[in-house]
Amino acid sequence: ILNVEQSPQSLHVQEGDSTNFTCSFPSSNFYALHWYRWETAKSPEALFVMTLNGDEKKKGRISATLNTKEGYSYLYIKGSQPEDSATYLCASYSGTYKYIFGTGTRLKVLA
Amino acid sequence: NAGVTQTPKFQVLKTGQSMTLQCAQDMNHEYMSWYRQDPGMGLRLIHYSVGAGITDQGEVPNGYNVSRSTTEDFPLRLLSAAPSQTSVYFCASSRLTSGGEETQYFGPGTRLLVL
């Protein structure tokens, strides 16, 4: 079983601050890295799927980068808003049809 | 388009009882999976299926059984419920790919309490 780690576990930021989180995954047998946004009492929703080293993806104020050689991905949120408050999950896929999830970073944006 | 649906939303069981958590999707996805979510543990894969008639074990399969008789449905059976199976269960589906680049769509979850 692969280990996928996310840091920090939780984060409080002020509205308007920019922030970033880290997802670390084993770099061997890497195929894809997924980021999800998970709001309380809802189900995870996909943000990005990244496959190539150096990939950068962007959706509005949220962006992500991928380094497959060293096994990490960063998720950035620019100008955080209260509606960005959620848990952000990453999941690594290394073939064999199994996704391994990290424990998530819980973000709280204070108005 | 309903996406991924799960029933029931909430269930209370007594130790030793059995039950089936239902999951259905209307997106014609080949890949379906079951996860459990426990505090501090993230989502852990229980079982998955790559098509009708094909299932396999994930990270935490003990105490659970699955079958996939149709593309749409992927029920999860608890054979003899134990308090350790108290959790929130999520079903997910996606198109099948060997590269893992397809997005998984999650159902709303089933909250299970085993007394």
C-alpha cells in the first residue's frame, strides 16, 4: 500500500489571503494525481487530474502543480474566500485500478 | 442525470446484523468503487469493480462483500456488522482507464452506525 500524505492537516486563513497545501506521494509507478474539494455534509468533487511532470492546472483562483520525480503536488488558492472553506483531498493512482487518498487539508477562511 | 446515488442515507444496525448498501450510477461508467471514511483516516478503498462480473479487493475488504451484475449497480454487503464498521461509506464511479486520468464521481454517502 502506498502512502499519500497531505500537509498541513488544517489551516485557518483570513479572507483575501493566498494559501497553499502539499500532497506527497510515492514517485515510483506514478500514473496520475487527483485533487478533490470536499465540503462538509457533501461528497468530494473533482478539481484537477494531473499526469505529467511539470503539469500546471488552473480553475479560477485555484491552481495546482505536479512534480512526479520528487513525488509532490501543490494546491494554491489565491485571494481565499469564505466559500473556499472545505477539505482538500489528493489521491494517487499507480496502476492496478486503486486510488490511494491522503487524509486531507481542512481549510477555514475567516471573513 | 442523477449521477451516483446511494441508499440509505443513514442506517443503525445491531452487532451481527447484515445489510446491503446500494449504489447506482447512470453514466455508463465501467469503474465503480466503495470507500469508507473514518476520522483522521481519509478515504480507504474497500472493493472496486472494472465492469459487470468483475470485482476485486481494495485496502480494507474484510467483513464486506460486493457483486456487480449490471454496469449500473454495485451493492456493498455487510455480512455480520461490527462496531468497527461504523463509518461513512461512499460509492464512486468513473470511466475505465489504465492510466487513472478519469475523474471519479462520488455519491452522497451512507452514514452507518453499528451498536
